[in-house]
Amino acid sequence: ETIKIKDRQFDKLVPVETRIKEVSDLSDSVTEMTQEIQHHEQQQEEFVEAFIRLIAQAIDDKSPYTAGHCNHVPEIGMMLAEAVEKCDTGKFKDFKFNNEDERREFRIAAWLHDCGKITTPEHIVDKGTKLEANYNRINEIRTRFEVLRRDAEVEMWKSISTGELSKEEAQAKFDQRVVQLDEDFRFVANANVGGEFMSDDKIERIKQIAQQTWLRHYDDHLGLSPFEEMIKPKSDVTLPVVENLLADKPDHIIERVRPMEFAPEHGIKVQVPEHQYNLGEVYNLTISRGTLTPEDRFKINEHMISGIKMLGALPFPPELSNVPRYASTHHETLKGTGYPRRLSAEDLSTPERILVIADIFEALTAGDRPYKKAKPVSVAVDIMYKMALDEHLDMDLFLLFLESGVYRDYANKFMPVEQVDEVDIEKYLKSKSSDA
């Protein structure tokens, strides 16, 4: 019975049968005490899990574009973990949660996998265009194009009034300039969305457009916040001043308040950008893919570092000791190119690999992200297959994800009907057979 108490198996305790009153009373007292301990423990567990869900809900509520992610990843994770436990052949035949504590440990880790995002600024998580900072700066640039158009119109009437050009010649010159400005602005605006890959020739065109100039008549040091005044260099220029249509200025650089330092025990191996943010217009418009600069991407990835620090500071009981580890490895890869620790296959346990798949599938199929459209199930599966081939995730686990129907069960439960299309899983399963 002592062993049962040590193992916290209070419901399995058997009272001692004896005719000695003192021993019988002691046995009854111990039994009653263990029942109270068990009841208290259950209440504590319920409180902890409710608090964890509260944190996850707060993170989802923080951004309308990731609402549901922290709730959905545990769903996929638990469904896939149950499928793995049912395997009686192959790579996962020996995988089992040994007890309910281990299953709870995994579930809590899934709920907390993105807890570090509580520190990530919303305008970075939600960045839907390249020029977006705390607002989308495309209309600042549009205004400059408007100025150039107005300048061209003024120039047209000037040339007519002075007799430099005939009315027809001046109008033709103006029309030609307007067409060029329209095309240039449309190109800049499309580049801002980040929907297409920016090839070298497109990047070069952005730089050429940037070389056009406009005349600024007003002081750009007026009406600034204390922070803006601090980062904007003093200027002795005489107004009006000629400026580039698009520019990377010194005050577009936001320096770090303090250097990034990582405790050795956290094992963090990341390349830290020199600056905290770079808001340069040309710099952002020439992002090759998506809308995020290296600085933005690091700020988002930094949520993993914050999560490691936060969870590492909590005194988890022995039965939950793996929570910090499980919750902080879903961005690692099997070939050691992930973050933040650059772990490789031999470092990643089955529960950790499960959460990698859960996180990726949810992210690919989520319909609430500003920088991408939700992928149909078949497209998401095909992307994940390619990721598995590239050792970003576990191929055997991915194929089990398909074969067990977890992908389909989750999709039917949480996705719009029009997103749930047919997936030919046989072509993926056959590829495994041919490899074997």
C-alpha cells in the first residue's frame, strides 16, 4: 500500500483488515486522507488545465488571424497520438503512453506549444503586406505618385502657357507620363501584397522606380512622437528638398534596446539579425517571398525562445517534467535545420514529432491568416509529403497520419466543406513501398 501511495494510485488503496482497533482506525484515517488528497489533486489538475487553456485562448484572441491555432493543434496532436498507440507493427509498435500522467503531459505540452507568442507584437504576426508597420504604408507612397502626377499636369500647362510646346504635344507628353506612373504604382502595389516570388528583374524594377524624385516642402521632423524624435537624425536641409520616390532611410532602422542573450542550458542556436526592425521601403518591397523581412521572421520565431524561457521557469512536477521540451520543438527538423536549437532526428522523440505534424497541418489549412489563403486538404497533404521527403518531418509518422484517417477526421470536424477535397493517399503509401 505504501508503494501505491508513492505512485499516487490512491484509488487502488485497500484498507487493512484487522481486529486491532488502533490499527483499524489508523487504516481508516489513512484511507480517508488519501481520498482527500486524491480529490485535492484532481481539483489542482483541473485548475492547471483550465489556466493553460486560458493562456492558449488569450494567445488566439490576441490576433484575429491565428484564432483557433492553440486550440486546434492539441486536437490533431491527440488524434495522431492515439493512432500511433494503436500501431502493432512497424516503427511505432512499441510506442505507448505508460500511464494517464504521460498522456496528460503530452496534452498540456500541445496546449502550451505557442505560449511564447504572448510576447510577439500583433503587427508582426498579422503582417499582411510588405509595407505594413503599425499600418500599411502603401498610401504614403500612393500620395507621392499623386504628387508626381500633379507635377506632370502643372508642367503640361506651363509648357503650353510659355509656348514651349503646342497643346497637343504637351497633352501627349502628359498622357505618356501618366501611363508610366500608373504602371509603376500598380507594380509597387502588387509587390506590396507579397503574393508572388520577386525575381531579380522585379527587384531591379523596384529600385529603378525608387530613383524617381519628388519635391518635399514640409518639415518631416514636426509632429513626431518622442520615440520617433529619438531615432530620426537631425537634418539641416533647406526646404524644399528633393527626395526619392521610395527610400531606405536611417530612421527606418529600429535598433535593439538590449542585446539578445541566451542561457547555455536552453541550447538555443539561432542567427540574430543586427537590427530589431528594418522598415526601409525598398528593403521591404524587395522581399523575395511573402511579406516578412529577416527581422520580422526572427521576431516571430522568437516566440519559441520566449516559450522556452517561460516554461523553463515553471516548477513542473515530475509527472509533467517533459512539458517544456515537448512544447518547444515543433519547429525543429529531422536534418537539423530548424529552430531554435537546430536539433536533428536522433534528438526528437515520437511525441515531439507528432506535434511537428500537428502544427504544420493546422497552419497550412487555417483560413484566418492575412498572408496566405487556406490550402485545400489535398494541397496541404502534398506540401507535407514534400516536407517529409526533405526531412522536415517524419515520413513514417506522416504516412500514418494519412493511413489512419486522422487528417480526414480533423478536416471533417473543423474545416469548411469546400476545403475538404479528396486525397489520393495511395500514391503516398505506394512511394513508401517502392522505397522499401
